[in-house]
Amino acid sequence: MGLRKHDKGFSLVEVLMALGILSLVSLGVGVAVSSLMSQQQQVVTSDIGDNFSAAFFQHLLVPVNCNAAINNQALPTSGNGTPLIVHSFGGEANPALNVVQANTQVDRGLFVNSLTIRQKPGTSGQIIQIGSNNQRDRRIAQVVLKLERRPPNEAPRPYPDRILEIPVLLPAGGGNMQECQLESDAEDLCLSMGGTYQNDECIPPTQCSMKGTYIQTTCSDNSYGCANEYTGGDRNNTFTGGESCPEGSCPTQSGRFNITRSVQTGKKSSKNITVYENFYICMSCPGMTCPSSPASTPAKKN
């Protein structure tokens, strides 16, 4: 059949309308793709921030690193804390990263807003005995890490604060921090109670004896895992080979440090989880009755 004479192509108006519709569709697709890419970048940056925070805090949990970071630094008892600079850190997200302080670039678009140290609000110092004739002022310090994402031509977007709590020692008469007390030596614990230490056992004046030490991990919400932050070889009690006291002795908490990190719970949601490392000594005294379980922080680890 031949082409009929009244058949014709698109008019100019129809072509313009089609181009307009196509432009609107293309614009919608472009906005959706841009939004998706922005959301994906936020998730990736958040993951990098979590990894960096965990690696950085674990770096500070090594005694030599912690001591180098806080030695001779002031420990404010009020306000937002004093700036902290940490050297010799091999970054999780950026292996070339060496110095961590305010405005350090962690990764593309991710920066340290501030890094400060302060005394834990609501706490006070405690005079303890270190060795035979050396007294120190023991306090709980908080290292506060604030990260933020800095998109081009946009206002910075802060992330939840990450907080590491560690015991620190100051001179008994006042002054700046001298060292971290991440782990308590059994002999020092014994001497701090006024006892004598012989053959790996503590004999306090009350005729009690210390039957080893151990460390337990707990966390505020174990739904997302509660992995050990402290990886020292003294997690287990040498008398039992585990995180427990031998029969006839009772656990007494001697110290604790905390790590707070943000855990991704969805595409646009996160939750702060606090991990606690709890230190215990095992005491055996005449007539002692042990509690049913150690007084500890929430949620036994998985």
C-alpha cells in the first residue's frame, strides 16, 4: 500500500513538547543519581571514620604510645579539655598519616575537627601507692575525638564524638600527667593495699591473699558485637587459665577503661556503642563470701 497523502510527520510544537518532557525526565534521573552518589559517599566516609577511630584508639591503648601522648600534659577538670597531639600513628584509612591533631585530614573529605583530653566529668582523683614509697594521684581522663565531613562548597557535617577513657597518673602533690595506667601490675596492686608480694601471691596485713588477676570485656549493647579492645597477654588469670578466680577467692574490680564508637545500623542511621575493659583481682580472705557475679558494666560479651 502506498503512503497516503494526508500522513505527515511531527509538528514543531510536538517536537518541542517531546524535548521538554525528555529534559524533565533527564533532570529527574540526574538529581536521583546525584542524590544516590551523595548518600553512598556519606556511608563510605562514615565507615572510614569508624575504622580510623577504632585504629586510633587502639594505638593509644599501647602503653608506650599513650605515655608519649599525655606525658607532661595538663588535665583540665572543667571545660572542653586541652588540645592533644598524637605522633607516630600509622592510620587505618591513611597509612601515611603520622600526626593526629585538630584539622588533620584523615581521608578525602574527612577531617579531625578537634582532639582534646580532659578529666572525666563528675570524677575526682584518688591517691594510690605505686611501689614501696611512691604515691600518685590517679584520675580518669577522657580523650575526645571529633570528626567531620567537609563537602566542597557546603557547611561541615560533624560526626558523633568518640570518647576513650583511660586512667592516668599525676604527682600526688599536683601537676601535669606523667603516664597512663592501662594495666595494673599485680605487685603494685598488692603494695597499694599495704601487703607484701611473694611467689606471685599478695599477702595483705589482714592475712588475705591475692590469687591472680584477669580482664573482662563488656559493652553497652552486644547486638553488634563486643570484641576485646585490650589484647594483652594477661587477660586470663594465671591460676585458672581463664577470666575467673580460683575456688575460694572472690573478684574485686581494680580498674576500667572505655571506648565509645559509632556503629552503622542502616543506610542513614548509626548508634554509639561503649566497650568496657574491666580489670579484676582475686582475693582470698578467711570467712569471705563471694557475690554471685562481679559488679561490672552492662552486657556480658558475646
